[in-house]
Amino acid sequence: MTHLIFIRSNSGRRELTSIQAGCRQRRQHTRPTLTMPPYTVTYFPVKGRLGAVKIMLADKGQELKEVLVSMEEWQKGDLKATCVFGQLPKFEDGDLVLFQSNAILRHLGRNHGAYGKDSREASLIDMMNDGVEDLRSKYIKLIYQEYDTGKQAYLKDLPNSLCKFETFMAKTNSGFLVGKEVSFADYNLFDLLLNHLVLCPKSLDNFPKLNDLVKKMSAQPKVRALLDSEAFKKIPINGNGKQ
Ligand SMILES: N[C@@H](CCC(=O)N[C@@H](CS)C(=O)NCC(=O)O)C(=O)O
């Protein structure tokens, strides 16, 4: 099976390291301070359901190896047959293999101090992340099924979804969804808000807390470096060219 394998450094720069699965020789890395071993993700060449994972790992200074799968390769079915739910992304942390993007986010939240300070905060973070997933599902439906006919109605209804996050953040009043520290749910919401700013640049105009979150997260140096990197900018948000 032939995949493209990239290693993304802290700065968001990606290097082609190998094109033959089974012959994964890494080029000498120029940033020896990065935490090893790297995580590996296997996914299509889109931001899609991996945007939040990539942003979080960049912010946490973690290296990420990416195996890019073309639609042609996917349609052969061999890889799909090995995926627990028949879908990507696939995530590997040593010999732990995970599917489901939110399980991946939770795993990283647990391992990198982004899951609240106690179980109470963790439960609230879970709740908010499920809210992000609900909005992401609506967004994906719009993009893949209703873009040409449903965009206006989607944008009309969007404030009803966004105001729930705004109200919750106003109560927390720390600049994050829950507690005083960034959590995986913040990365997930941030990624989805970035998509919505592309969909409609004015979509956050009436949501100061959400606007602040986007500004604050975008200003984190490692996140900024990722967002500004050519490699990240050139990946399409979605697989059908709509955004
Ligand atoms: N609930 C899953 C959804 C995964 C999903 O929808 N994957 C899509 C790409 S984003 C996929 O693999 N599509 C190809 C297929 O279903 O054959 C998650 O959050 O990871």
C-alpha cells in the first residue's frame, strides 16, 4: 500500500519522509527537543476531523506523523476493512490504535493536561465537547449534503447554536469553556469556529466571548506558526472543495 508520510514539526513545517509503507525511514530531525515518540495519524488530505487534533498537538509542542490516504487508495477497501468503524481518522500512540476523532481528542486531553483540573471539570468539558460535536455534525451535513440549497438557512440558524457556547463562556468568564486552563474542547471549538469564519466572516460578530477565544488561541505562538504554515494553509477544510 502506498501512502504519503509527513512529519510535522512544531513550526508546522512538514517533510516528506517516505512513500512506501513498510519502509518508514525517518529523515534526521532538525528539532531534537521535540517529545518522542511521535503520534501518527492516518487520514485524507483535508483538515476535516483532524484540525483540532493538529492545533492541539502543535500548541502542546508535539510532533505528528501524518499518513495521507488518497480517495483512490481508500476506495480499494483494504484500509477501510482494518478500521474499527470503517472510517478515518486513525490515530496511533505507540501500540494504542484509536478511531473516532473525539476519542482521540480526549486521549490527548488526558495525556497533555487539557482535561480540566478535576473530575467535575472533566465532566463539564465532556458536555461542552459533545455540544461542539453537535454543531460539527450540522456543519458537515451542510457542507456535504446541502451547501447549495441550505447555506442561507444554516447561517440564519447558526446564532442559535453559537449563543449556547457564548452564554456558557460568559458564566465561566476565564476565556475558556471550562475552568482556567485550555481543554481539548476549546481546541475543538476553536477549529470549528475557524471553519465558520471561512463560511461566513461575520458569523462571530455578535459573540464577544467566542471572538476572544479565537483571538486568544490564534495568538498562541505555536498555534500561530501552524496556522501560518504553508503546509497547513494549503490543506482544504473539506473533501468536496466547499467551505
Ligand atoms: N465519528 C467519526 C466520523 C469519521 C468520519 O466521518 N470519517 C470520514 C471522513 S471525515 C470517512 O472516513 N469517510 C470515508 C468512509 O466513510 O468510507 C469520527 O469522529 O472520527
